[in-house]
Amino acid sequence: MPFDLLVAVCLVYVSVLFIVAFAAEGRALRGRANWLRSAPVYTLSLSIYCTAWTFYGAVGYAARSGLEFVTIYLGPTLVLVGWWWALRKLVRIGRAERVTSIADLISSRFGKSNLLGVIVTAMAVLASTPYIALQLQSVTLSFGVFASDTPEGWALPDQGATALWVAGGLALFTILFGTRNLDANERHHGVVTAIALEAVVKLVALLAVGIFVVWGLGGGVSGVLARIDASRLAEWNLDFGRWAGLTFVAGAAVLTLPRMFQVLVVENADERHLATASWAFPLYLLLMSLFVLPIAVVGLERMPAGANPDLFVLTLPLSEGRGMLALLAFLGGFSSATSMVIVASIALATMVSNHVVTPLWLALRWPGRGQAGHLGDVRGLVLMSRRISIGGVLALGYFYYRFSGGTEALAAIGLISFVGTAQILPALLGGIYWRGATHWGAAAGLVGGLAVWLYALFLPSVGEGGLISQAVMTHGPFGLSWLRPQALFGIEGLDPLLHALLWSMSVNVTLFTLGSLVTMPGPMERLQGLAFVNIFDQTTGTGAWGRGTAGAEAEDLLTMSQRILGAQVAQDFFQTQAAAQGKAGFLPDTTPEFLTRLERKLAGSVGAATAHAMIAQVSRGAAVSVQDLIAVAGETLEIKEYSARLEAKSEELARTARALREANDKLTELSIQKDGFLSQISHELRTPMTSIRAFSEILMEPDLPEEMRARYAEIIHEESRRLTRLLDDLLDLSVLENRRAQLNVGVANLHDLISRAAMAASSTRPERAFQIERDFPAEHMAIFTDTDRLVQVFINLISNARKYCDADRAVLRIEVNRRGERVEVDFIDNGSGIPKKSQAVIFEKFARLGDPAGAGGAGLGLAICREIMANLGGSIDYLPGQGGAAFRVSLPLRRRGARVQAAR
Amino acid sequence: MPKTTAPLFLARRSYRRRRMMDAARLLPIFGLALWMVPALWQPASSPAPDTARGAIYLFGVWAVLIVAAALLARGLAPTLADEEEPEGGPVVLPHLGGGPFRGAPPSLVPAPETETETTPGPETTPGPETDPETQRTAPPAPLDPSKPGGRG
């Protein structure tokens, strides 16, 4: 295939990318970016994890070490599948705090410390440079494959020149679409869409090659499996240390690689996309690695012995004469490389400009108490610094590629880079899960881990006799053999990568935890720690600005914000905030809440640390202090207490209302009772009076036979006795009700009292067979009360039983139980009892069950009993569920409150 | 704000959701364990060729994880949607903004015209929390309806 054609295809492909990115930007500007912000696009954009290293290098890796290549995908799969642990929290924090990069996240978490931002930026640049070089190298190599294969014997132009052209083109694309807008939260629609397209291209390309290899060359699935068994990869030399270590490193890298953080967190438009990505991205990885092993095995089988296994994806179709397939594969590799470089350089440029260039420029231009007016065009500065940074990052990659010679296996470079970025992991996870993590701890851990990584892995990798001499490698620096880079503290025989990983991570974690334990975080740090760790708990929102900032001039802040956000955006923001405070115009009050919101808005453009510093400069007030924190906590506590008090009060009111309602009900009922009582009593008095009057009128007749006269006189006498009894009872009741009864308190044996009562009651319906069951031994006890009254109660109960018990063989059981200082006497008969609805009224006056005439009482008996018992300090209750009518008389053995009674 | 007490027992739907969150947390641990299992086979020391078998095992586990994650993501998506809601509103804390209280007085509007003296003004923000309660629970049947009193 002519090289010119290849270049032409590349140019066409790149121009398609341009058009797609441009169209996406246009749509987003017109506000029709819905499908651009969908979950599939988000998932596809994550695929920049699969760089040219995956596309070409994985096959080479598999050809060298068999199945081990798969660990690079297992780690990310676990992290994505476990999104509920870390990713969800990271994305939420990223959205809430408007994080612009991983350096910004770390710096913001640890008190907006720019030192940490610089450290993380340096680490990211250091670790990414070889990676970018790797991409340039793979593109150059793939060009070389086509060139060397041309039948015309067409000579490959200078490899360096190819790499330069690629780097330049990528820089142009990235600058065009990556630095259009400043607010990182507005996101790069064009870039993300172009990357999603590239993700599809590389997946299709690799799948096409894989299908061709498996079904075209390998003889189907079973054929390929047989070939694997027959190849030199058949034996799986599993080294558990490397297996677990590489899985861990890959999992860490997916969280900490600047470009992964960019697409995972910064470019995330909706948390729900993460749910989709949690399975869709692992699926993508699975598809990307599905055919790696077959391609490697078939390549080893068919290609000449000296062929570079890293390029099997290209050379295998070429050698089989499938030019178009090879071209597709080439485009896939080209996509992988370009998408990675574009996003990585955007992420790195954001970090460099936010954490290095802008703070430096501010420090130079803005000495001390500067006015906002002296601030030049920050917006232009930041954009320019990003553009230059993109160029710088690519230039670094290019130079690394030129000087490293580009000979190493792709996989080795990628892994070195992974271990470097994994050093951010402890600070990252500690920052979002541990409130006690401090910025000194984080700095110590980062620097320590970075140093070990540099010494034990990075520098030795640059090349023999490069930055570390052979002598140092074998004998250690200054002859100190325990400091040999690949055998620290005399631990030899370990795989160099695993050795560096173990040492760097242990040093990192140890310094991080120890440093955090012994140092004290500042107020801002504690505030941010709280906000990050408890991000799902929305109630813990406190402003990062103290009360000392009242001096801030809204006008200065507006001037400054315009320079960063652009005039229109800044004015809109200020106007909205003023409106929210109920003010017209553009100048809201500079309350701590407003400052916090403004800072967050600015942070989306220039990073948290810079935004904080800028507002601090303008407002000239100190940021939040420990006193402020305590004051805020106190306020919250006060509000809590106040609302608890309110609640208690409302409960109390409800209780009072309930009590009032009950009292009212009772009063209403009593009033009805009183009316009923009056009509009842007139009726009761009237009946005997009527008969007395009638019979006395008859007696007035002169000629009445003697026996009739005697009978009528008898009736009159009987009726007036009934009347007297009724009046006696009423009088008695009234005395008892008013607690004015004279009590003759004396000692008696309960047994005797019950016997007396049974005797006296036997005159009631004497014709009836009636049996009384008693428990004599239990009855013997001395009781100190008004015995006559008590006997009256007993008589009443026994005669009631005699009267009303409707059993054929009436039996009354009298049970006596002593309960401490009280005694309970139960009268239980075997009749049908009292219906439930009547139980409530039997103790009321004139309450009579059944036919009143048959019973022949006024219905005052139980009412009197109740009043007597109340006077004796006891009670009488109906005892339900005993198989018949049952009453329980309960009274103290020794009457108390006698004196109280007397005093009344 | 005192409503921070989470319910002790959940309805069936929320209970399912909680368990699904647990499953989402357990899934990566499960996957990690399965992927570390090959170390126990010690394929390096076994004489039989095991790369092919190992690949089938690893990719099989992978597929199972993807299917499980997809099912969980489907189940958990509504949870995320619910959580998003409070975030969409203003950043102001709801209990400090006075919003909910301002909504309370309308419940008093249909209240009897009688107790005009207890109707709280809108500025006594915490008041309405308690007042409607007492008004609603006040005795509906006065002791003496015929008594004219000072009402109305």
C-alpha cells in the first residue's frame, strides 16, 4: 500500500474527527446536546483507558507472558463493577466541588493547598510523559510497518519527523477543541464526542482483526484453543505476586490516571451514567481483550521469528494480503493513540495552568494588597497557559520518545507509568474516606512514594547507563548495597516492577498515615475534609468563609470574576445571586454563603486553590478560622436545640389539649348523668307516693271492711318504708360521695366479716338453692377498717349474686388474696355474667339490668358500694372473664389517710 | 432537622433497594476472589497446558460480573434518580431557608374564623409548626354551646 495513500486516509480520518467535534460543539452551543451527554457516549469516552498500548501492546504482552496481559483489564473491571464504593463518591464530589482535575481534587480536599496541587501535577506530568511518548512511538511504528512493506521499496521518512508531525497535529486538534471554554464544568463536548467515535473505531478494528484471525486463520474457536495448547504459551506461568500486583495497579490507575479522572469525573454529566458504565465499560474491556490471545498465538505461529509481537495486529493481516483489514487495524491503533493523547494533554494542561502557571502569575503580578483592577485578563492568561501547556506536554512526550530511542516493549513503559500514578491513590482514598487525613500527611506520602518510584523503577527504566549507572544498579550508591534500586534493603529476587510497587506503596501509605496522625489540620482543611467525606450527607454544608470577610467589596469581586469567567457569565451569576438575596442589580451582599458559591464557580475555571486565593486577596478578610467553625457548629446546635424545644412544647400542648378534651367529655357526661339522676329520682319517689296517696284515699272511704283497711294500711306502710329506705340510701350516698361519712374504724377478722355478710344476705330469696364456696384458711386475717361498712358491701354483693345468678345450681365463690398491704376479695358466681356494654354502667346510680320491677331495688346498691370502698381507701371493680359475674373488692389492710379524712 | 432518625424497618421496596446496594458493594469482592482463584491451581507447576482453560475461566467470570453489574445497575438507577432531586434545587439548606415554614400558614386559612387572635403572622416562622396542631386538636364540642362568650 502506498505510503501516500496511508497519509491521505489518516488525513481524511482526522478531518472526519474535526467535523464530528465541530458539529458536536455546535449542537451543544445550540443547547441540543442531549444525546451527546448520554450514557453510551460517557461509557465510550471511558475507553481512552485502552490506548495504543492496549491495541498493539496487549498482543505483544500476551505473546511474551501469556495470560498475564489480562490483569490490566481485570483491575478496572473490578473498580467499575464496584462503582458503589468509590466512583460514585468521587463523581458526586467532583460535581459538588466543581473539580477540574485530580490535582484539583487533592488540593481542594486538603485545605485548597496549592503545594499539593503542584506535587500531584508534577507526578502526573512525570508519569504521563513516557505514556505519551509510547503513543507517538506506536503511531510511528505502525507507519513504519506499512512503509517497509511497500513493494516499491519506498523509503520511510525519518521516524522522528513522523512523530513530530503526529505530535503537532494532535496539539493543534487538542488546542482547538480542548481550550474553547474555560469552565471545565461546561465540559468539552466536541472532544468527548470525537473520542466516543474513536472508541467505536478501535473496537471495530480490533474485533475485525480478531474475527479474521479466529475464523479466517485459526479454524474457529476449537481450532484456536488447540493452537493455544500447542503454542509456547500453553503453559500458564502464573506468578501470584505479579498477578495480584498488576490487578491492583491497573485498578488504581483507572482512578488516578489524569486522563481517566478527566473523563470519569470531570466530564461526567449525570451520575446515572455511571450506573450504565459500571457494566458497559467492563463489557468494552472484555471485547477489547477477547481476541488478544488468539492473535498472539496465531501471530507467533505464522510470523517469522524476529517479528515484533507488538505489531501483530497490523502485520498479521498484511502478511495474509488483507490490505483493507490492515488499514482498518491501523486506523484503530491511530484512534487509540490520538484519543489518549488528546485527553491526557487536556487533563495535564488544566493541571499545569491551574496549579503552576496561574498561581505563579498571580504571585508576580499581584504583590500583597493589590486591587482587582490591577488584575489583567486572567481569562486570556489561563487559556493561553493551557494552550502552551498542551504544546509543552506533547513536546515532552516527543523528546522522551526521541531520547529513549523507542526500542522498549510497549507494555513495560505503560506499567511504569501506572505504578507512578498509583502513588496518588492513598491520598485520594484517604481524602474521601478519612476525615483525619491531613495535607502534611498527603504531601509526605506523595513525595515519599514518588521518590521510591523514581529511584527504583523510573530512572532504571530510562536505559542502561542512562541516568543511573550500571555500577549503582549492581552495587548501590556509594557502595551501599542495601540501597540498590532493584533490591532495596536487601530484598532480592523480586520482580523489579513488583519490588518498586511494594516499596513505593508501603512508604507512601506509611508516611501518609503517620503524617496525618501526628499533624494538625487547619480549619479550612477540616471543613473540606468534612464536606468530602460526608458528601452524601447534605446537611453538613458550611461556608468556607468566615464572618471576618464583611469588608469584601462586591464590585471588586465582580471585576475579578469578569476577568475569569467572562463579562456576560459573571454578570449573569452576580445578578442571579443578588436576586436570590432579594436585591436588584448586579451587586449582592458579600455574605459567606455568596463567597462560597462564587468560589465554587471560579474553581470550575481555575481550580479550587487559585479561586480561593483570589477571593481571599480581594476580600482581604481571613478565610474561615477555628472560631468560625466552632461558631457554625454552635449555631447548628442552637437551631437543633430550638427545634427540639419547639417539638417538646408542641407535644406538651397536644397533651394538654387531650387532657382538656377528656375533661370536657367527662363533664358533658356528668351533666347528662345529673339530668338522668334527677328524672330517675323523681320517678322513684313518685311511684310509692302515688300508691300511698291512692290507698290513703281509699282508706278515707267510711264503709270499708276491716280486713281491706288493714291490708291497705299494710301496703301504705310498706310503701312508706320503701320510700324511707330510698331516702336513707340517697342520704347515705350523698354523705359518702362528699366523703363526709363517719367511719368507725376497728379491728376485725375478715373471715368473721364474710360470715356475717353471708348470714345477713341469706334472707334474700331464701327459697333458692344457693351454695357459697369459701377458702377458710385464706380468709383469716386481721383487717383494720370500718367493719360495718365493709360488711354492707359484702352483703350487697352476696345478695346480688343470690338475686341475679341465673345458673340452675347457683354457686358463689369467694376468694381472698393478700397482696402486700392490700387484700382482694373476689365474689365470683357461675351465672351468665354481665354483658360487656353494661359493665361500664353498673356502678352508676339507678343502673339496673334486666327488668327493674323483678329485682325490686332502686339500683343504688352498687353505687353505694363503690362510694363506701372509696371512703375506705379501696375500690370495687367488675372482674371480666371469670365465667360469671365477678366483683373484686380491694382495700388496704390498715386504712391509711384516716387522718387526712379527719382533717377534712 | 430532628427528623434525622432513620426508620428502623423499611417497606418492601426500600428493603430490596438496600439489599441491592449491599450486593453492589459485594460484587467486586466476589469478582476479585474468583479472579485470584487460579493462584490456587498453581498452573505453573502443573504439567498439563492450562492457558486455554484459564482463559475460558477468566472470561467466564468476566461475563458473569458484567451480567450481574448490569442487573444491579438497572435496579439501582431509580435510587440515583431519587438522590439527584434535592441536589437540583438551590444550595440553601432547606431548614434554614424558611421555605417549608412559609408553606405552613395556608393550612390555617380554612381554619375557623374564631381564633383570630392566635393566627400567627408569617414572620413567626417556627410558630405554625405547633399552632395548627393545637387548633386541630382543640375540643370540637365546647362545654356549653349556648354560652355566647367572646367569639365570633
